[in-house]
Amino acid sequence: MINATSLHLPPKVNSSSMPQKNKGEMLEIPREILNSRLMRRGGFDIFNGLVDELIKNSLLAEAINQQEFAVENNVAESDAEEIRGGAPPRSFVISSGGDFQQGVYHAKWLIDFLRDLTTPFLKPTGDNGTYSYYLRPGDFLDIHRDIVTCDVAVITCLKNQFGENKGGGKLCLYPERIKEPLSAVRAASSKGTFEVTLEDSQTIVMYGGLIPHALLPLDEGQQRIVSVLCYAAL
């Protein structure tokens, strides 16, 4: 039995805020997603207890081991993608997950939890997830929507070392702007923001393919390691 506690009630998003077809650019959201528990909460939620201390520590140990095989993930300029995926500006290090993360990714208890939250058709889109390492001042990920194989993103914080404050390294979400092209969100990036500081062991589940989101640049002294799992919703 999962003892996961929701930490907030995100703003509700109604169908008028959803992306609609517009000259072949915006995608229509299926009814199953529109009617899901997660969408009724705003398209995302944060949980304590979804990943217990044993799993979190095992993921962190594996992430540290996998860091040996990590590669730089740097993009200086956006490729001008307007909907989802593409190549947003970024600076961090990334590695593939290992056997332990793979077991969590495909675990029945997690998939059942996510299906209850999203759609009954949710399924993993690969063998493994990834680990992301934000270890240097200025490491960041600019505003984007996730790739087409990542309708639902499950991000667990394994390490969040804050410097003198918690001003940097926040997740910045735009749940009220999912109808807009990414260029419009970037042009007015202070509008409609919902900033989240993901603490150790906390997990955010979100419709990453719908909600524009970013990771703000790290401040001096900050370090952040996360486990990232991607699922198809339908």
C-alpha cells in the first residue's frame, strides 16, 4: 500500500485553457486526460511518501554510480519548437538509469498509482529512466514541454543541497498557459508561474507534455540530483 500524501492543491484548469487544434499546430487533449484526477488538480501534484526512504537512498546511490557515465547536456539556443520536445536551452549533466531505477519504473505499485491518477492506459515508454545532475551555479533547463514519449513525467528529488537560500533551482510551472505556444510563454515568463522547491524524497507527477515548465538556474552552493521517469498516457 502506498502512503503518498499530496502536498498542495494546484489551481484547477478548465477545458477553455486547454490546447486546441489551430492550423495543425496545437494538439487536442483526449477526454481521458481532461477527465483525469491529475488534470482536475491542475495537471500536476507533489507527493511525500510515494518513494520511501529506502527507495530514495537506493536511487541516489545508483545515480552517484551512474554519474561516471553521465554526459553534458548543453544547448545554447532554442530550436524554436512551439509545441513540445525540441531542444530548449539547457545546461546540466545526464545519465541513463540503472537496474534499480528500472525496477521502480516498471513496478506494478507505481504504475497502478499513476494510472489511478492519470489514465488507465498509462504505460512506460522505454526500459529505463534517466538521472539529471544540476551541480554547477547556473545549471538550468529553459521553458519547454516534454517529448512526445513523455506525456506524464515522474520526477523524484534525490538530493537538493541549497546554498545560502532557496532562490535558485526551483521548478517553474505554467499550468494556466498550456494553450499557448512556447514562444509566447518565454516572452512573458513571469506570467502565470507556479514555482516549486522539490525537497529530498519528494516526487512531482505532471503532464509534462502539456504544461510548459522549466528549472530555474542554480545559485552558488546548490546541487540537485533527480530521477526522471516518462510514461505515455494513452
